[in-house]
Amino acid sequence: SNAQSTIFGKVYNARNQKLSGVKITNLSNQSVAFSDSLGGYKIPYYLGKKNTLKFELLGYNEKLSVIPRLYSDENFELNVVMGSDTVEISGFT
């Protein structure tokens, strides 16, 4: 059986808040997924190639994550923290 391997996880910001609507692209085959309201996502792993996921959300720095080599029917959990691309100054009054 040629079972599908899957990459899954959650996306957070630096304050440990779950991020929804994050666009996740598997650059090896251009498949796309979006994180749900709980920050969760699931995207197919492309067998036989190095898989790199790109995470994009307005107001955050783009993030690239390289996935280790998986075999058929093997799942990989990847939780990601996205950094804001705006400089926030806090602690000053």
C-alpha cells in the first residue's frame, strides 16, 4: 500500500498564541495548506525529495523549515513559532 506520509503541527507567535490563516507551502511540489483556528495544520509529505515548508502570514517573517527524510506511512510533527516583522517597543512609559 502506498500510504501518504503527512507533516502536521501547530503554528504559534512569540507570545505562544496560536496563529490561524498561516499559508503553508511545501516547496517540493507546491502543495498548500492553511492553519486552522487552533493553529493546527496538516500537509502531505512528498516522497523522494527533500521537503521544505514555507510559512507565511501577514505581519510575520516568512519561515522556512526543512523536513527530515520520511518513508511511506511515516508522519512528522513540526510546531513552528513565527516572529513578528514589526518592531515593538515595550516597557517604556
